[in-house]
Amino acid sequence: MSKQKLAVLTGATGGLGRVFAHRLLQDGWRLLLVARDRSVLQTMVTQFGPEHQAIAVDLSDDKAPAQIAHQAAMMGGASLLVNNAGINRMVAFAEMAQDELTQMLQVNLASPACLTHALLNQLESNRGTVVNIGSALGAIGFPYQSAYCASKFGLRGFSEALAREFSGKVAVKYLAPRAADTAINDESIRQLNQKLGNQMDCPQVVADEFMALLKSKAMRKGVGYPEKFFARLNGLLPELVDGNIIKQCATIRAHFAAQCAKFSSSS
Ligand SMILES: NC(=O)c1ccc[n+]([C@@H]2O[C@H](COP(=O)([O-])OP(=O)(O)OC[C@H]3O[C@@H](n4cnc5c(N)ncnc54)[C@H](OP(=O)(O)O)[C@@H]3O)[C@@H](O)[C@H]2O)c1
């Protein structure tokens, strides 16, 4: 069995996941890559080398945590779990189908908690680390992202409670990126972010912050100003933030109305 420590990385095929995987690789970790797309996972493992493995599972499947934990145990046991897989779609709450709502809470919140639970024995015996990838929207309630915010606020609370419960046994960390340039944001969202004045980081910048958090003693880290400042202000005095964000609803509504008009004139 290899002496290199094992990291389980979910969302490994995504915009942030791929860069995290490369950084962990450079840092000497062995990887168990998790996502649904079997062929992309296979290409990554072939590129990384035979000591690395992948598992193609849907994290909304109840059986996924046990399957991942079993494969990690076969590889010698996990020392790091990165709960990075996530989904989002900016949509009016009233227009969101209930299936989509529950899927978002499942993939972004229930699945990271269940996977952490399934890997707990391995992580405890290796005095390991969990890094949960949250969002700036895990501290700032943003209109048209209510289910996503619910999932990321929940993930932040889960991380904080677990970090305190397992202090000295398993290090539990929470990274809160702001918008980043990946496929989770389609062209329409990129345009809207521009209109709202929201900056987008490139995945490498988020990966720098991820590695810095992993190597530090800190439990939590935000990415980028002014989002870090607003997250703190919103926690302390949300009534000072309400007005500014409510004002943005008009821009968001106009953007979606224009998209709708464009779609119906082209179809
Ligand atoms: N990019 C941003 O603007 C931003 C900002 C703040 C926080 N974040 C957070 O960063 C994390 C990574 O996002 P990203 O930007 O890299 O998104 P992305 O490029 O869309 O990647 C999402 C990843 O999650 C996996 N995934 C999605 N649904 C899954 C499911 N049901 N089962 C298993 N795997 C699933 C996808 O793989 P498959 O499709 O192969 O399954 C993919 O690897 C997410 O938690 C996101 O909320 C992103």
C-alpha cells in the first residue's frame, strides 16, 4: 500500500474540482476522484497515474456515501475529504420545480454530510481533514438563489458545528468562494454578474485559497473583497445589507425578462 495520503475529492470533473485535483496531486496526495461522468474521470486517472482511482456515482443516490467509503477503505483509508460537488441555477423561487429544489439540497448539503459520516472512522484514525466548499452565498441571502443559499448556509453551519465537535480529532474547514469562472455559471449568469458588478475569479485563484486553507490551522476562509466584508456585515447587521440587495432585484428581473423575450423571438 502506498505511503502517500489519500484525498477523496467530489466534483472532481468540474471547473474548480479539476484545478483542486491538480494542486493536490502536486502536493503529493493520492486521489480518489468522484463525479458522475465516467469517461472524464477515466481520462483524469489515466493522466494522473495508476495509484489514483475514480468512482462514478450520483451523489443524490443514498448508496453513494457507502460506495465511496468502501473504495477509499480499499485504497488504505482517507486522510482528506473535499466536499466540492455542487449545483446551482439562478431562478425565481416560484418557478423552481420541487424536484430541482430537493435535488439541490441533496447534492449541496445532505450528500456532503452523509459522505463525511460514512468516512468518519477513516478520517478519525488518520487524524484527517474535511474541506467543505461553500460559497459567499452561504453567508448572504441572495434573491433568485434561495435554495442554493439554503444549501450553502446549511453547509456552513454543518462545518462549524462539526469542527467544534471534532476539534483535535478531525479538522473541519469551510471555504467560501465568490463567483468563479466555471460551467456552473452559464452565459446568462455571466452577463448578469457583469450588470450587478459581481467579480468572477478564475479557478486558479480559488485553488490558491483552497490550498492555503488546507495547510493552515484556520477553520474558515472567504475569497475576495468586497464579498468577505459583506458576508461579515450581513452576519452582524443584516438590516444594513437588505436595502442594497433588494434594489438589485429590479436588475435581476429585467435581465430574466430580456432573456425570456430573446428566447421567444428566436423560437
Ligand atoms: N463557480 C462558482 O461561481 C462558485 C462560487 C462559489 C461556490 N462554488 C461551489 O464550488 C463547487 C464546485 O463548483 P464548480 O464551479 O466547479 O461547478 P461545475 O464546474 O459545474 O462542477 C460541478 C461538479 O459537481 C459534480 N456533480 C454535480 N452534480 C453531481 C451529482 N449529482 N453527483 C455527483 N457529482 C455531481 C459535477 O460532475 P458530473 O457532472 O460529472 O457529475 C462536477 O464535477 C460547488 O460546490 C459550488 O457550489 C462555485
